[in-house]
Amino acid sequence: MTSTAGTSYTLIPNQKYRRSNRRSRQCWNILGTDSQSLSTLDYFQTLPLEIFQMVLNYLSVKDISMLSMVSKTISNNLINYISTSSGNRRLLLQDFHNLELPGKREGSYILEHYKSLGLLLKRCTFLLPTKDRLKYVHKILSEVSCFKLNGCPSPLNCLGLQCYGVFLQILTAGWDELECHRVFNFLCELSSLPRKVQTVVSSKPGSARNLELQIRLYCRSVLLNHWIYQSDSAFWLTRILKPWPIVNQARLLYIIFGPVSSLDGHVIWQKMIEGPTDETSLKGLADAIKLLYDTEAREWTADDVISLVDELSVVPREWLMENNARLLVLSGNNICFTFMANKAVNGRALDLARLVVFLALVCEKDLYSMDWVVKMMQKVCKVFSTPGERNNFLYSVESAFAYVIMDMVQAVLWGERGEEDSIIVNLFHLINAQANFHREILFLTM
């Protein structure tokens, strides 16, 4: 207990102390607020907005993006700066056709610039909902015609879509799938991509050549090419393909990844029909198929991918069997075996035997090991449910070699001048392929 005398003695000075403390606290609160505000803004708050924007002209885009993380106030000031005409001129470089800037590697300078710009807008709009972020970004970029699907008159000599692609890749990196779905839907709405895809997949192949080229460049440069992880590439490719029936998926896959002319960039629809093609023409298609078959592409089953490969082999008409076989070789062991096993299960032994012949021919011409074909055939033989089916398949393989050789001999005898040489070379490779194929079987059995 405290005595009354002691209490009366201590109360008077305490009351005086509290009054003086209140004044001093108010004074220090004011000073503290000012100093905190100044330290947060690094004294930019005391600068007129025009001077602040002049300071920004001396900073690189990377430095400005770092500055945007200092405070919400500075971030808002930067958003306002980006929206001004001077900010637009400074940040929205449009040297997309000037691929050889002095002292810069071809195209690398402007691509790096738009990577930095993507990071800047990612940080400035960090606190906004996804819908508002996309609207703001569109408002900033809407005046750049080369970012549009059909906005550039010379798209093959333009880096605009590539710059847009790297910008979006940096902007959306780390976003969850739901947000990325919104991004894709937003881009489709802006570009009318679904309507344009509908036009090309429902038209005769090659009848809308310029539109096919525009869709190819937009899908590859904006949506597909810039991702680091395969799962991201698979996600965006799935968004492009999945809304369509499988027939249209195959057409669209060919438009995006099929062979094109080196002169004008247009899709070559007859490439797989008219004669044997090289690996370069098929590599893009094979890589896309492997991407969809990968386990990270959760929306695709093995049957989905095999059906797509089967449908692709008749776009726009049935391919030469050699080109079909080369695509399977490039697609990898798992896809090739699954494709062959599917034919075995469905009783298509004759088609399967003919495919084995052309797999051997591709391995002979492209210098792959013939041992691979023999082991693949061994695995497929185990798929047949009865010994009779397996023996029938092996007999069909030998018959297929004989039929294909005879077809080539007849083509040499009845072929037109100029075609004979290529057919004779192909016949030479096929006979060697048959010999090496049987040699591997003898090594295996003896």
C-alpha cells in the first residue's frame, strides 16, 4: 500500500510531466511523420512532378522498375509517368524493323528492353486485381500496331510480336493457372484469335495463306516461344488447341509447327504428300507432340496424343509413309511404341508391318541404329494376344518389304525422266535397310 502523503507528493509532478510529454509527443509525431515520409520517398515528394519525371529520363528501365518497389506513392507516380506522352515515347520503343542497331546484337537490344518493361509493369501493378492489370497494360500497349495479330505489314521482318511475347512472359511469370486462363481469354478477345482460327481450319488449306501466317507468328512469338519450363509451354499450347475438335487440332498444329517456305513464310501444305522430307521440316511438329505427351501436360492422355498424330498424318491428305515414320522417330521411343501398339491392338497388322519397313528405311537414310527398329518390333510383338497374331505380323513385315521394293522398281521402270534418280536412290537405301534389318535380327537370334 502507498501512503496518502506519498501519493499526494507524486501526483503533482506526474500531472505536469504528462502535460509536457503530450506536447513533446505531438511535436515528435509531426517530425517523425515528415522524416518517415521523406525517407520512404527519398525526398521525391518535395520535387515537382515535372522534375521527378525529368529524373526518370536519366534512369534505365531496370532502375525505374527497382524504384517502383520503394513505396506505393512512387509506384503510382510511375504509373502516371508511363501513361504520359513522354513516358510512352521513352518506354515504348518501336524499332521493330531496324534489326541492326549500331553496336547491338541483332534484335537483342529491343527484346531486352521489353523484358525490363514487363518487369516494370509487373511491379507497378502488383497490388491490382488481374483484370485491372490486364486493362492497364492493354491501355499502355494498345497504340503499338506491331503487337497486334494483323497489325504489321511485313511480319516476317518484324520483332514486334517477339517483343510482345517476352513482355507477357515476364509480366505473367509466377501467376497461377486461373490468372493465366484470364490472360489467354483476354488476348483472344483482343486479337479475335478464335474467329480467325475458325476461318483457317474450315477453309481449304492454303486458301487463306496470309491469315495462316499471321496465326502461326502470333501463336509462336506471343504465346509459345519464350517459356523456360516445358510445363508452361504445354499449358499455352493446350489453351490454343483444346477448344477445337481433333480434326481442327491437327490442322492448327500443322499451321503453327509445319514446314514453311523460306521465301515468304507461308505454310507448305503439299510437303508431306509430294515426296520424302527432311528432319528440319518435321522437327517442330515432333517437339509439339512430345510436349503434349509429357506427363506435365495433365489435360492430354496418351490416347489423345496418339489420335492427334494419326489425324495429323492425313493433313491435308494422307502423307507418304516415309514422312509418317520419320515423324515417329523424331517424336521419341514412347510415342512411337504407343502408336505402333495402338495399331497392333486394333488389328491393323498390315499397316503396322508397312510402318516397320519405313522405320527401317528412315533409320538407314538418317543414319540411326537399325538395332532400334528391331527392338521396337520386339516390344510390339509382345502386345499381340496370341502366337498366331504375332506370326501373322512377322509374315506381314517380310511381305511388306517385298511389296515396297517392287513398287519402287515399277516406279523406276515407268517413272518420268528426272524422277528416276531420286527413286533409284530411295530403292538403294531400302535394299540396304532390309539387309541391315535382317542382319540385326540374325545377331539377336543366333
